[in-house]
Amino acid sequence: MNKKGQKRLFLILTVLVVGGALISLVFSSFTGALVYFYTPTEILQQTDSLSGKKVRIGGMVQEGTLVKESGTLKIRFMVTDGEKLFPVQYDGMLPDLFREGQGVIVEGTWQPDQDFIASSILAKHSEDYMPVEMSEEGIAKAKKSILKSMQ
Amino acid sequence: MLKAVYRIAWKDVVGDLRRRATLSSMLFFSIAVLVVFQAAFEPDRQAATKLLPGLLWATVLFTSLMGLGRVFQAEEENGAFEGLMLASVPRGIIFLGKWLGNLLLTLLVQAMILPLTLILFNVDAWHLIPHIFGVLILGILGLTGLGVLLAAMTQAARSRETLLALLLLPLVAPLLIAGVQATAGVMVPDGQPGPWIRLLLIFDTVYLALAPWGFGWLVEE
Amino acid sequence: MIDYTPFVVAVYGITVVIYGLLTLKWQRSLKRAQQQLSEQENP
Amino acid sequence: MNFLARIQRPLGIITLLALGASTWMVFNAPLDFQQGNSVRILYAHVPSAKMALFCYILLTLSSIVYLWKKNETADILAEAAAPVGAAFTAVTLASGAIWGKPMWGTWWAWDARLTSMLVLLILYMGIMALRNALDEPLKAARATAVLAIIGAVDLPIIHYSVVWWRTLHQPASFGGSSGNPSITGDLLPPLLAMAISFILLGGYLVVLKAREVEAHRQLEQLDVERMEEDD
């Protein structure tokens, strides 16, 4: 084989190797290796390894569980991923989107035998956008999307 | 061919060891990093174990940035860069030689820094040294591969060192994350470094396959 | 729900400023370069 | 290049008209059921993000063509695509931060999509800085082309590795894997209009910058020739 043909063969091989590596990256799942937040189910399963650590827990604010202490900013509510419920306490400013049935990410130190006291709360909204007239339909769809993004 | 790779690498390593230029500055620099870390965090033994992966990779990054700045320095000082490129050897081979030289130097420095870090931070992880060093080698393979290519790219540039850092940092971000996580994974008994080691391998494959070509395209004709 | 108008105005303000300034800057630079070119070609 | 000169003005006028019309649509769109007025940020944020990636694709393709065919037009396009892409990326990050503060409750989070967008911005800046720092045009062209290609291979690695599957940022509403957009009713047409306007805007900016780069290269060429005559 001449030199040019040899070079071309090597180039094709390189492209194949690089492409293969990239494809294997797409298919190798890093689930659980590094996530922005844990779901209530996961945190309750990994009580030992995560206790005493700073964690983020994501889910939906369960309807009918939000309790506001009158006169203060203190609130209590349950976070759910559709399977497990997880109680959270918080004292501070809330993002505007925070309400029952809405996605939320709470951050704090996880002590298994105590209530989870959040040091900060982020709202996580779904990718659904709908006009105000359709809000009933929208709320139902948004709930589904939020729970789906917990999987 | 292989002989040429070996000759280029050997010339760089021996030349550097004789002048002790890169090696000693990399060593002193990493000691400075360790001292700053100690002063900033004052970790107890347990905290130091947690900090160690990040600390190791921070020194790897800083020292290799320093080493990479000098990969083509000798050629540039005596104006031999163009000559090196005009040599009858294929440029992929020149790249491999340069890369091997830089890899050996970086590994040599890390082999000295790793025990030093364990001593200075009082971390009892002596039995884990082979594992940790294995992860370091995996990361440094890809890091130096990309780094030598970027060093060739910025060789003629103004404010070369800053530019090198600007180009290298975003591109190796996933490698550093994977390296830190894999090191943390091998240091705890029930850790799972598997996915991160796989990511390091993917990174090494991609860069070591691509970099010789990139080097060739840089200096063609 | 609070009034989000300031946030919306800020976003569209930044958008217009960045894209607008880039357009003006490049248009001016292009015009100047073309002028110099025509001067050099027929002095 | 002549072609670019011919289309620049009409393209500019069409872009301006399209932007005007879609802005009018944006401010007449209904409020969102969750986010109220702030949903209008979407119409600047999402098209900018799409264009930031489009520009990188253009940059990569021109770099490959340049290295392969040694075609100077490809190099000019690559030089033009980088600052345009950087501008789109910067607007994406800025509008995202301003949107995130009231909605999520934070300006910034180190989550996947945000991090990889930041890396993209640094990459664009690196490519521009490299071209700037190399005095020899041929060397600069080759080095930036190689860097752009390395970056193109690297972006998926960053996306799939720095990127954890579960993020704070919601999935793409549009052109995502689910097929149909999750933006419904009267909120959708302004987004489509804005997307088209931004494609036009991106095209116009690339054409304009490419012509500016070309004019400056011709000037430099003339300078070099004159110096040779003087010698």
C-alpha cells in the first residue's frame, strides 16, 4: 500500500475509535454516580452512606402537607417522588414558584433520626408552558412531568 | 519509528533531569500548593482524607500546566522548532516522542508528590498507594496527551502560559471530575470507582487517538 | 405572584444591547475597512 | 464572498422585520399558568441557546473544510462564527440567570446544562484568544481549526460526563426526545417566530462579520505587497 492510502486508513481507524468511544459514553450510564439531587426513595435507601452529609433532595411538594407557622417564615411540608414521602422543615425566603404540587429541591444536612432542616430551597419547574386559560390541564401535566424527571 | 519516539522522549527527559529545570520547579510548586491548602483548611486527619482526592488532582493540574509550558521551550530557544517539524520523521511520531517525555516527567513528579502529600497531611493510606497511583496514571495519560497538543498550538503565541491554561481548563474539566471521583472511590472500602475509571479510559482513548492528527494538521508543510 | 416585568425588561435589554452593539460595531468596522481599501486602490 | 456581499443588506432588512414582528408576538402572548409574565424570557433564552450550538456546528464544519481543502473562505467563516456563537452563549447564560432568580430561587447552579453552557462560552473565548495571540495568519488559522475540532469532540464528553442525568434545569420543551413540544396553545407561535428570527439574525451576524474579516485581510495583504515593493 502506498503512503497516502496508509494515511487514509489510519485516519478512518482514528475516526472509528473516537466515534466508538463517544458512543460507548452515551450508552454507559452514570446513574447514581453523580446526581444533582437525590429522590426521597434513594435517600431513605442510602441512610448509612449519606447520613451527616450535605445533600440535595428533589421531588414534588405533596398536596395537603404544607403547614405555615403563623407570624413567622417557618414552614413544614412533605416531598414526594411518587413513592416515598420525606418530611422537611424550612425557615426563610421562598422562591415564587414554591407551592403544593410544584417541583422543589431542598438542600441541607441529612441526619436520619431527625427532621430534615433545609438550609435553602430551589423551585424546579417542568418544561410545560401553557396559557392561563388552560391552567387546570397545565397543572396536571406539569405534575406528571416533574415526577417523570425524578426517575 | 519506535526508535525515533524513544530518542525524542529520552532527549527531553535526560536533558531536563540534567538541568533539573522543569522537574524542580514542578516539585517546589506542588509543595507550595500543599502548604496553601494546609493553611487554608487546617484539616484534621478525617477531613484530610476527604480532601485528598481534590488536593492530589489540583497539584496534578497545576504542575502539569507548568510542565506543558516548557515542552517546546528547548526547541524554541535554539530555534529548532521548525527544524524538528521539517525532520523526515512523520509528525505523529514527533508528537508521540514529545508526549512520552512529558508523561514520564509528570509521572516522576507525581510519584514524589503522592507520598509527600500523605506525610504532610497525616493520611494513613499507604496500602492504597498502588490504587491511587493507578488512577493518577489513567488521568495523566489523557491530560498530557491533550496538553502537549495545546502546547504545540500555543507555542508561537503571545502570553503563552495564560492561553494554555485558558484552553486546557474547560477541555479537561470532565477528566478532573472523573479523576477526583475515581480517587475518592478507591479510597473508601465500599466506593464505586468503576464508572469514573471508564470515563477516564474513554477520555484517554479519544485524546490519544486524536492528538497526533491534530499535531500533524498544525504543522503540515 | 410578584410582578416579573423588571426581569423581562432586563433580559430583553441585555439581548438588544449585546446583539445591537455587535451589529453596529461590525458594520462600522466593515465600512471603515472598505473605505481604506478603495483609497488604497485609487489614490 | 461576492455572494455574501450581495445578500447582506436584504438579509439585514428581513431580519429586522422578522425580529420586530416576533417581538410584537412575544409581548402579545398570553401569560403562562405557572410563571405568569416571566415566561416571556423563554422567547429570548431558548432561541439563543439553539443558535449558540448552531454556531459551534458551523465553526466545526468550516474548520474541517479548511483543514481538508485549505479553502480560505472556510477559514473566514470559522473566524466569523466564533464571536457570533460567543454572543449567543453569553445571552443564553445571562437570560438564564435572570430567569432562574425569580423562578428557581437562584442565579446559578452547578447543574449539567448550565455547566456545559459555561464550558462552551470559555471554549469560544479560547478559540478567539488563540487566533488573536498568533501573529502568523496561516498558523493561527490551523491552530484554531484544530482547537475547534477538539472542542467539538469534547462537547459530548462534557455533556454526558459533567452532566448528571437528573438536573435542576427542566428538560428541553422543544425539539426534545418526546417529539411534540410541551408548549401549548398561544404560547407556541411566538417561540417559532422568535426561533426563525434568531436563525436569520445569526446568519446576518455571520455574514457581516465574515465580510469585515475579509476586508481586513485584504487590507493586510495590500500592506504586505507594498512593503515588498518598497524593499
